Amino acid sequence: MTVSKELLDILACPKCKGGIYLNENRDGLICDVCRLIYEIRDDIPIMLIEEAKPLEYNKTP
């Protein structure tokens, strides 16, 4: 099971209050504005700023 569409529709980034979306692996929620990913554990989004991880930038030489 994964996070429901209804839950995704009402969730917002706790830092900037902007929109978030599921990542490709469906194991995290991404905020592009803050460049953070909020992990999903046991189908529960962990929406704590201090638990969020920074998104890695694609580095090209």
C-alpha cells in the first residue's frame, strides 16, 4: 500500500507550505522549493523538517 491520493491532495511541505509530490520510488515526498525529501515509513509520511533529507543535485563535469 502507498500514500492515498486523498492524503497527497491535502499534504503540504511543513517548511514552506508549498506543494509536494511522490518521488519515483514512491518512498518519499519531494518539495522542489525547499529541495527536501520527506521519507515515507510503513505508509506514513514523516513530515518533520528536522527528519527531511536534502535532495541531491545532479552534478555534471
